[in-house]
Amino acid sequence: MKFAERLKELRTEKGALQKDIAAYLGITTKAYNFYELGQREPNLSTLCKLCDFFEVSADYLLGRVDSY
């Protein structure tokens, strides 16, 4: 599973809106939407914040492993 797909899946499971996560990250909703569409990738600090928000490892979020 690709990063974008996993990101959307995690957000849906958590019941969060794109705007909620964008606010947490300090970015626009449109910028976050680009992550879920696979049109952009986050920098390292944003990736770490996403891992913290979803309580998963970077390897899981990046699709390198199949368990949290």
C-alpha cells in the first residue's frame, strides 16, 4: 500500500477531517489533500508529526511494514 492510501485509511479510521490534520500540522487543507492524492510528500518533520498523530511508525505509514 502506498503512503497516500495509508494516510487516507488512517485518517478515516480515526474519524478525522483533512482540515483537522492540516491544522495539527500547521499547513493548509489543500497541502494536506495533496499528500492523500499522492501529488506531494511531506518533509521529515511533517512525517514525524503524522506518525505522532496517528500513533504509528514511519515504516508503517510509508508502507514498508504491514503492522503499526
